[in-house]
Amino acid sequence: MGWVPPRPGADPKAMRGLRASFAYAFAGLRYAWKSQRNFRLECYAGAMALGLSLWLGVGVVEVLLLILVVLSLELLNTALEAVVDLSSPTYHPLAKAAKDTAAAAVLVSSVLSATIGAVLLLPALRQRLGL
């Protein structure tokens, strides 16, 4: 059995516990960045959408919210896949269903976010390009 780190909230020094919580969160981001190609692609796509919205002067907050939804669901999908792999290292139909359903949540949010992004950005892009 592996080593279990202390819970950040259990530390009597509040700031040390807060720093530990942030360290764990950044470790999760590093893990997702290094191990999940789709997370990296979604980060790049989000950065491009944000840059485009800044350039066009359109819906920056809306684009940030779309990025938030997609990246958060991708991180939850990554966490769920890790837990499922840990609890069911061999194939099981319910493990597959859990992983597939979490991936579907990311897919739905990505498609809808791209659609909303297009509705927000395409009219301003057409006007900017004179089309």
C-alpha cells in the first residue's frame, strides 16, 4: 500500500495547509498536461479562442466560461479514468461504461462550446475580415 499524505485541512497551520492544497492541485494539472493529449489540445484550442475573442473584442467572459467547462470536465474525466483503472485493472463492462460516459461528457461540452464559440465569434470575424 502506498504512502498517504496528510490532509491539508488537518494541518494546524492554516497557510501551510492552503499551500499544500494548491500544491496538490498543481500536481494534478501537471499530471493532466503530461499524460493527456486531449487536455493539451483543449488548452491550445482555448488559448486560440481566447486570443481570437480579445482580437475581435467580443465575449471574453463568455469564451472563458466555455474554456472553464471543457477543461474542468476533461480534468474530471482524467480523474475518473484513474480511479476506474485503479479499482478495476482488468476489463469490466461497468468500468468501460463509466469511462465512456465521462468521455461523452467532455465530447458534449466540447461540441456545444465550439458551437457557442462560433456563434459568438464568427459574425465579428466576418466583419473584421470584410466578408
